Amino acid sequence: QVQLVESGGGLVQPGGSLRLSCVASGVTLSRHVMDWYRQGPGKERELFAHITTTAGDTYYPDSVKGRFTISRDNAKNTVYLQMNSLKPEDTAVYYCNTGSAILWPWGQGTQVTVSS
């Protein structure tokens, strides 16, 4: 069974940076496109970053483009999210999952709080 473990969240001031990690087990990550999602307070979970299997292509909505960077290390079965210039509206629980049609069981997520 696939297990996803997200980490790296925390409390950061506006303008700060964080690097999130997502380690997958029970699956060979190199065979799968991967996404990062987030769920803010009172909001639905939203997809906001996508990376292809060889990291040859990425996608971001305008809300995070230029600030967030998704990457992957297939040898470590890990996907990363570098977040810079964080804003209070980035406060959310962050999750990763496959970009395939059938999602894997969700991990526990990692809380990111942007506040002064």
C-alpha cells in the first residue's frame, strides 16, 4: 500500500521560506507524475503544483508562480516544494499525491502557517 509522508512545515513570517518534503513508500515514484495540494482554513483542497516523471515539465497557477518550485529526487522517492516569499494566504495544510487519475491514500499533511 502506498504511504505518503509530508514534512517541513512550520510557522514562518511573511516573506520567509520553507522547503517541504514528501516521501513515498510502497510505490516507485519515478513512474508517476506528482502534485502538491493545499487546504487552507475553511477552504477546499486545491492542486497548485505539478511535476512530470522526469521533472521535465512543471505547472503552477498564477497564485504561486514565481514563488514556489516543485522538484523531485526519484532515487530518494521524494518530491519537494520550495516556497519563497510566503504570504499569509499561503497558510494551509500541504499534501502531496500522484497526478494520476486514481489518487493514493492521503498522508497527514504538513501545516504551514505564515504570520507575523
